Amino acid sequence: MEPTIVSGKEVSNKIKEEIAIAVEKLKSKGVKTPHLAAVLVGEDGASRTYVNAKVKACEKVGFNSTLVKLESDISEADLLAEIEKLNNNSDIDGFIVQLPLPNHIDEQKVTEAIAPEKDVDGFHPVSLGKMLLHLPSFLPATPYGITEMLRHYNIPTEGKHCVVIGRSHIVGSPMSVLMARNSYPGNCTVTLTHSRTQNLAEITKAADILIVAIGKPEFVTADMVKEGATVIDVGIHRIEDASRKSGFKLLGDVKFDEVASKCAFISPVPGGVGPMTIASLLKNTLLAVELKN
Ligand code: NAD
């Protein structure tokens, strides 16, 4: 079977074009230019890459952006004070604190310190609670991006069996909620699997839609996937590769080469979920401005 490649790159570019038009409209109405800030603690290479990509995406759609760079040994109290400054800065519409944070800082405390109306990553308990109740809110960026990919490709979801691998607070758990909601995409029968799940392959083989966020390179193999399934790969792993200029290659949680031929739809890595996460962040920031006005 020749699968349709679910190109996050393509969908995110379309979303960015739509956002750029919306920004122009806001400006012409005299409403402010959306402004996203990102807080980066320390010098972790992957985090820096993600944050830089987010800042670049802001420029592309006409948002203002601010990068707040902090030393890795910053105290928790000082970081919380920086967050308070962003909460009180009326020009900043939304901001994110790039995770992971150094071990001496309590990530949950930091997440809860972000004003819910500026929580464009959608990780605050208020945002997650609203999502559960199907109220308008900032949806967590990665699961939100995945729903937009499914929508763009008109992938049928109603009545389908969706299996999610991984129950993290930022990907797997909210993903399972969104796929079960009474909407499109949604209305799936959802199975959420995790590290204590038994007979995982039996369950994944019964999936019409398989969303993989396990964080293990090429974990999902062809024998775990049903013929004709839709497979969405959330994983991102930098694997050393001396033959490349960058010194590394990117792999997902799915063994793409052997799984793809069984699928009706499959998302690649790179160029799949990654760019969609950024597009969702921009969408959430635009929503923050619209809600404020
Ligand atoms: P995580 O490490 O927090 O969670 C992994 C989950 O996998 C856990 O809930 C665990 O219970 C489950 N798990 C572990 N072993 C299992 C097993 N044998 N069977 C079933 N489940 C098992 O990971 P995360 O933060 O959700 O991220 C997952 C992956 O997605 C990572 O590779 C991460 O880098 C990537 N990611 C990508 C994006 C993006 O924008 N593309 C965003 C977030 C995360």
C-alpha cells in the first residue's frame, strides 16, 4: 500500500499563512501585534533549537517575540520572579517556559505560576481542566497540532479505535482526551497505553489510529500495526551520525521504513508532528490576543 504522508511541514506552513493574514487584519484594526515570549533556562542543545525555531516562526507570521535567556543555576525563586514579570507585562500576550528545567527547579510549580490567560503551551491546570470540559481554552500544543493534522487530511475518526502510547501530561494524556471528545477530530474509542500495559502489540494491532509518544527510537515495528491504519509519530530523537553535516540524524518512535507500507496515513520524522507543535503555539498566541480584545 502506498501511504499518504501526513506532512506537518505542509500543514504548518498553511496555518502560518493563515495566521500572517490574521495578524495583518489585527494591525489594520489598530489592535496590537501579537507578542510571544519564550523562557530558556540553561544551554541544553535540543531546547535551544526548539526555542530558536519558535522565535523564527514568530518572525515569519509577523508576531513580536522575546527570548528570555537565564543561567542554568538560576534559583527557583528567581525564575518564578521572571515569570511574574511576564505575567504583569501587558505587551506580552503569551509565553512559554521551555521544558525540561534543571533538576533543582520544580516544573509543576513553574507551570502553575504562569497566568492561565497567557498559558499558550496549554500546560496549566486551568487550561487542562477547560480542555476536559470542552470549554474554549489553550489546548496543549502537541496534541492540538495532531488534531489539526488529522483535520487537514480529513482522516475519519468517528467510531474509530484510537490507541495512544504514552501517558505524559504534555502529550499522551491530553491526546487521549481530545480523541474521545464529542467533536471532529474525536469521537474515537480510545485506549491509553503506558509502561504498565500488558500485551501492547495486541492492543496496537487493533488500532485504526495509532498515536505514538513513548520516547523510544523506532519502538513501533510493522508487526504492531494493522493494515490500513493511521500512524502519528510524536517521538524525536537525535542520533549521532558522523556522515551528516549537523552530526546527527532525527528518528521518531516508529520504524518508518517498515511501518509505512502498511498504513493509509503516516506522519514522518522530521517534518511531521514537530512543526505542528510550533504552529499550535502560534495559534494559541493569536487566540490569547483575540480573547483579550
Ligand atoms: P515521556 O517520556 O514523558 O512519556 C513516555 C511515556 O511512554 C510514559 O507515559 C510511559 O508510561 C510510556 N511508556 C514507556 N514504556 C512503555 C512501554 N513499554 N509500553 C507502553 N508505554 C510505555 O515522553 P513525552 O514527553 O510524552 O514525549 C514522547 C516523545 O515525543 C519523546 O521522544 C519526545 O521527545 C517527543 N516529543 C515531541 C514533541 C514534538 O513537538 N514533536 C513534543 C513533545 C514530545
